[in-house]
Amino acid sequence: MPAEETTGIHCRLDELLEQRGMTLTELSKRVGVSLVNLSVLKNDRAKAIRFSTLAAVCTALDCEVGDLLVTDPAS
């Protein structure tokens, strides 16, 4: 199994945070998810995400799941 397994899914968390003028620390406080776990998500290293986390992040960022998670044509 390769060290960096690609799923073809890209998380746009960094872009959405920048558009909203929000820091990862602020998002962490709003959604109750650790900074480390959000960083893993932001850097496309997450292997899974709970629906409750996904819903909380989307609510905090006022976005849809499809705005946050997109298919990455490069992979």
C-alpha cells in the first residue's frame, strides 16, 4: 500500500477559510473539533470524516458539502 494513498477528493477548507476571513483556530472553537484534526482535513490527509463534523464545518462556514469537498482531477 502506498504511503500517500490518493482518494481523488480534495478538501477546500483553506480556500473557504480565506474567503471568510476565518482562522483554523476560530473554526476549531466554533465546531468543537481539535486544531490537529482540522489541520489534517485542510491538508488533504484525512482518510475519513464524520458526518457530524462535516455538518458542523459546513454550518460554521455557511457552505454546502460540495463547496468543501470536491473531486480532484489531478489525482
